[in-house]
Amino acid sequence: MFDYRLKVFHTVASRLSFTKASEELHISQPAVTKHIKEIENQLSAKLFDRKGTSIELTQSGKILYEYAEKIRGLYRDLEFEISQVNQQHKGKLIIGASTTVAQYILPEILAKFNTYYKDIKIELLTGNTEAISVLLKEEKIDLGIIEGESQSSYFDYKSFKADEIVLAAKTNHSLANKTLNIKDLYTINMIFREQGSGTLEFIQNRLRDNGVNINELNTVIQLGSSESIKNYLLHSDCMAFLSISTILNELKNNILTVVDIKSFSIERDFHFILPKGEQSELIKLFLRFAEL
């Protein structure tokens, strides 16, 4: 029910990419542009600014995005309250999620899901991307949500949520207010996630694409969670690449800061990882709910 034109705007704003939005919505890029132009004409406001090859929301765009999120939520509430009246849903769903997703994204979704479907019991298992893949292969979970880039022929993958990985440091770091060049990473003490982490894999690949060998960086320590890394940053001169989802509170409270790297960004999608073939009704129900 989410108004289609508003859905197009929401997708572009979430991805900050007309190209990615057209791919996700399965419509042409000119069609995406047309929908955005029509909203801009209707509101008499510009929604996006171009910055070289990238785009960012204008102040009007940020306001519309905030309201689009609220409208999206209202539609979800409407659909699932009616669903509750018309159907009875019971059973148990075992979900596996990689650490970042499990700690920072899923709790709100699971809490809302539970308010609608009190007779569906949810069990959440947490591990890195590699561990979640193993659990699904061994049929110990019904579905997974991962942050890695590698894909296996054993599973089906479905985009879940856009994310950005940023370079973070404590706010009083000597380089906190500077814009770095990518090669400056060789001069910085770094912290990374453990082997098997989907975040580590993604960072490694994006750095390699930009001529940086992660194995040649000065890695002080590898830690098994974003929480550990954040706390380490507060007591050291190190920097670390972290999902923006994991540091929102620290940014709001001016504890950590994002350090810009010229002409470099790391954008990714979290993915559902599913067994091949037809999915159970419980899995389909959860996927519909999580995607709204």
C-alpha cells in the first residue's frame, strides 16, 4: 500500500543512488528520475544535491525521508493489524544473524513483530557471517541475516537493508577533523574485526579495489564485536571501520566521530540468507514484515 512514488523516493534516499534504486525496484533509471521530479514539482522543493558522482539529501529531502519512514510504518501497522484479525499465526522461527545485525538492527524489528504475532516464538542465534552460513547449511536455523559479500550456491540471497561502513575515531583524535587520502591508512593504527566477519571481508575487498592491501596496514588488534572495537577506540589513538548503524549513539553524544576519506566510501547491503526452494509460511511472513 506504500504509495509507489513515495516508495521510489524512499528507495533512492535509502540507497543514495538512482542506479541502485532502479535495480531494486525493477524499473528504468529515467523512470526513477521522473518520479522524483514529480514529487519535487508537487512540493516545490529540491530533494537531492549532486556531489560529483554521488548524491545527498537536501534539507527538504531529509524532512520528506523522515515522514516517508513514518508513513511506511503506519502502512505496516495497518496491514498487520488487519492480518491479525483475519488469520491465526503460530509456530517457532529460529533466526541466525551476524553480530552487527543482531545487536543494532534486529531488536526493534523483533519487538514489533512480537506485538503482532504473540503466538510465534522467535529464537535468535548470533555469530559472524561464516558461522551463520554454517548454521543454515546444517539446518539449525530457518533463515539468516548476514553482512558478508561472499555467496554460496547452497543458498538464496535477498537484499534486506542498506548500510554504510565509515572510518571512526574518538572525537579528540589528532586527525578527527581532517580529510584523509586513502593511502594515509598506511600511517594509522587500525583495529579490525576477526577472521570470518562479513564486515571484515567487505572492508578488505573495498580497500583492495582502491589499491590498499589490508595485510600491509598497521593492525594493532582484531576484536570480535563492534562494541569491543568502540570501547578500544575510546582509549587509544587507533581508528576502525565500523557500520554506521553501530555508532549512531556515539555520534549523537559526540563520543566518536567519522573521519572522511577523500573520494572513498564503503556502501553495502545486509542480506537475508535462505535455504534453496520454497519457503515456509512463517519465513514468508517474517520476510514481509522485516521488509516493510
